[in-house]
Amino acid sequence: MKYKIKNSQQLIEAVKESIQFAFQPIVNAGTGGTYAVEALLRGHEACGFASIAGVFDCAWELRCLEQVDRELRKIAIESFAKLSFRDHIKLFYNLDGRIFEREDEDPNWSSEILARNDIQPSQLVFELSEHYNNSDASYFSEHLQSVRDRGIRVAIDDFGRGFSEMKLLYDHQAEYLKIDRFFVDGIAASNKKRLFVSSIVNLAHVLGLRVVAEGIEEEQDYLECRAIGCDLIQGYFISVPETNHANLKPAYEHIEAVLSTDRRRKANHVTDLSAWIEDVESVSVNADIKEVLEKFKRQSDHSILPLVDCHNVPVGILREQDFKAYLYDQFGWDLLHNKSIGNSMQRFCVSCPVTDVTVPVRSLLEIYSLAGEGGGVEGADGLIVTENGKYKGFLKSEALLRIFSSITLAEARDQNPLTGLPGNNVINDHIADLLLTGESSSIVYFDFNEFKPFNDAYGFRQGDRVIILFSELLRKRFGAQDDVFIGHVGGDDFFLGFRRRRAQAIKNEIQFIMDDFKAAIESFYQEEDRKRGKIVMEDRHGQVREFDLLNTAAAIVELDSETGESFDSLSRKIVEAKNQSKKRRGQVFLHEVNSPENKLEFTRA
């Protein structure tokens, strides 16, 4: 590739004269407050390059990548230092991994430029991307550890684009994980993308990383990423990259406005954790060994101390056992105070699962179970809890187990003893949750036709077996689908709740269940009744009558996500739909929101 610039000195001078950085805000997903800005290079065209990557490729070919990157870091850090609210946020800087090919890369340089601008090392975050396979660099591990020892943070960029990010996450400790925009764009309309992103978020939180969803351009995608558990968001929906840094804000009001009207925010507060969270005293990354040991002594009932940065953001934990190994050694105390190996607590920091206080309890349990005993870290024994990204307290494993036990007992009391499915209270809670989230969802009620004559003719034990059969059919078809809730109202009444799925999208599946049940139920009848297709018996008035064989009525009711549905109005729709469904046998009855004139429809799938 040919460039107008012919030597390293020309390139360095061009960078000094023409390059500047636009800052794009990265905001807290739960508040809209600015958490950081990412430095995005601008002015490469003036240097004669068609792309940003061209600047770094040219520097690599001219063997001056380290010098060019130092100039760029200097420009970015000095620009960041001029922000009026810079003390409260961080700077994300994209680092070209080819720098780690050189043994003589000076890790102190960043620390020096930060100190000259009165910026804490923990405010700088190096982004490592798939654009270059960092882990193949000759001195990558050594340089990365040196960077982290100095308190500078690390983010894995474009996660999900290629294999190297997964290997980087496995081999090295980082603080942030940025999900590639491909998985974020259109996530609100894609179950597949939701599955991928939720899995990535759970993995990151287990490893103690904060998740950034980048490339957010639509409100619904933002809300979906927030609901899944992304900690931070970035994209045009928040703000375009600003070359005029005066336009940057400490908080973005339109995000706060969206949050205030988003009903799913209320739904996230399933259980109040405040009574369970322990106020374990945290320690700063800049603390000295004496302060740490004194805190361990004061909190003798805790064997860990959460480690936080200058913004009170957790970075991991300190374990008492790691310090004891030094204290019990003949030369351990001298080593702890040896300035030549540094006095930062960062070198003792180990990762610990992190969660937010607003995360539903079941998600907390999932995070902890994925992490394994001790939270994946020997001696951790719990989760770090944050509130709006700041350290709030520590949730011990014993507390998690007690919370889980109380939830399990409450659900067990409401479970139907015959089918083991959730009963009315849990069903009502699920409906309330669907209404709060304001999503386009659907609910289904099933009711057996001719169940009483069947019970009278064949007995209640056979009737119970029919009920169990139907519950097993529901479990078989829907049990593995995360967006489907299965409930048993009682007797021969069953319930399904479909999150983010409209009536037309599920009617075929409902019809399949009805057909499967109709086929399976024939084996419960005597051959004579099967051939006749009816039961002949006396009714409650002593009159001989014919009764049809068992079948199901199904009513699908679509929730109105546009105007907001009240529980009372929904209840009226449910009653009306159930009554209508009983009039037509073997057909699915739909009550749709957006069909012409909000019509009621019978359909045969």
C-alpha cells in the first residue's frame, strides 16, 4: 500500500498537525449518566489516508507505530483532561495490538502523561480489538500485565466478531467487554440475538466484567439491552461522536425520559435485596498494605475486601489468604513493602462475579450457579453488588441460598399438586409483569370441552390422568422455550404466557397442541365410544344423552403494548375470549390488538 507520507518523521508531524479526537459518550444503562467517552480518531484524510486503519498500517510499515501511538494517546488524554466533568468519567482509547510486538514498549509512558494531566490511571481504559490478533503479539502478556499493574483498565472490543476475543477473555483479565454492534442492532426484534447477547452478558458478569452494548441506534434496542443486563450503552441513540467536546454532557436527559416511562424498569425489581446485602468495607486500588491489613482486622468475620477504583467502581476482590501467605513467610513482610515491585493493590486483585441491585433474583442465582462454588474464585463466596455501577455491598452465598429457599417455598405453596405447574398467584404475577414491561406479548387459556361427562363415565382417576397428559404435552412443546411461561389455573384450565410474541405468531403452535391432545386422548376411551365418537350416558337430569369426546378450547389474547393495558381491561378480554372459544370446538380463538376494528377471530391453523 502506498502513502503520500514517505518517512516516520513526516507521519509524526502530520499526526501532530492534523489529528484530533471525537468523543462519543458511553452511558450508564440504568441512569443515562455519562460513564466514559471513547476517543475516535478524526482528521486522517488531511494526512492523506483513506481510512483510520491506514494511519496505523503506515506507522507499522515505517516502524514508528509506538511513537505515533504515543502522540495519539497524548492528544486524546490532553483533550480528555479539558472536559469539565472529567474527574467523574473514564476515557476509552483504542490501542493497536501490534505495539505489543516490541519488547521495549514503555508501560510507564501512559502513567506519566496521565500524572501530568492529573488523571487517575483507573480512568484510562485500553480497548483491544479483533482488527489485530493481539494474543499473537510476542510480548502481549507481559505488556498487558504491566499495564494492569499500573492501574490502567482493559476492555475487549467487538466481542463476538471472531475467535481471538474469546481466547483473550479466557487467557487474560479485563474489566470491560464491548459486544459487537452486529448482535445489538435490531436485538429487540430478534430472539436469536437476544439469546446470544444474554449468554455473553451472563458470562461476562460471572467473570466480573462490565458489559458495553455498542452501536445502539433505536430506543427499543436500548431497552432490550438494558433488560438483558448490559451495564453500559453507546451509540447514535445516545449521541453522535462529538469533535466539539463542549457538546458532551454529564447526563443525557432523553435517556432518563425513556427510563421514566419504561414499565419494564419497575418489573426488574422483583425482590428487595437490601436486607440481604452486607456492608463489607471496600478498599481503594491506591491503598497501602497497612490500610488493607487494618480493614481485614476490623472486619474479622469477612475474608475478602472488595477493591474499587477512584469512581467507587468494583474491580475485583482482595483475599485475606493471599496476604497471609506473605505474612507467614520469613521475608514476606519485606516483600510487601518493597517499592521496586510496586505497592498497588492491583497485583493482589482477583476477579469476582458482579451484579446490579436491580437484577431479578433468579438472574442472580443463575450468575452464581454459573460461577460455581465460591463464585468461580476460591475464597470469594458470593457476589459483588452495585447500584448504578457503584459499589453497594456484598451478597454472600448463604444469603443467596436463603433467598432461593424462600422463593422456592413460596412457589411450592402455589404449585398445582397434580401437575407441579405454577398456580393462580404466580400466573397473575406473570401477567402483571407482561403488563408492566409494555411489550407485545400474548397469553393463552385452555379449557377442556366435555370434561365433566368424561369424569362421570370413567372416574376421577382417569380424569386426573387426562390433566397430567395435557400438562406433559405443554411441557414437551414449550418447556425449553425461555420466553414461554406454563401455568395450571386449576382443574382442566391451563395457561401459557408468550413474551414478545403476537397472536398470529403462535396460533399454529397452539393448534398443534390441540390436535396432539385430541389424538392422544382417544386411547383413554373404550373401543365402543371411540368408534361412535361419543359417550352415551345419563345427564344430571336423568336424561340419556350423547356427549362428544374430549377436546380443548383455546383463547389467545394479545396484550396492547401501544396504549398500555390495565389488569381490569385485560381480565374482561380474557373472560370474553374464553366464552367465545367454548362455542367453537377444535379451533383457536384470537383476540388481536391490531387486526381491523380490533376484531375477534376464529382460525383453523
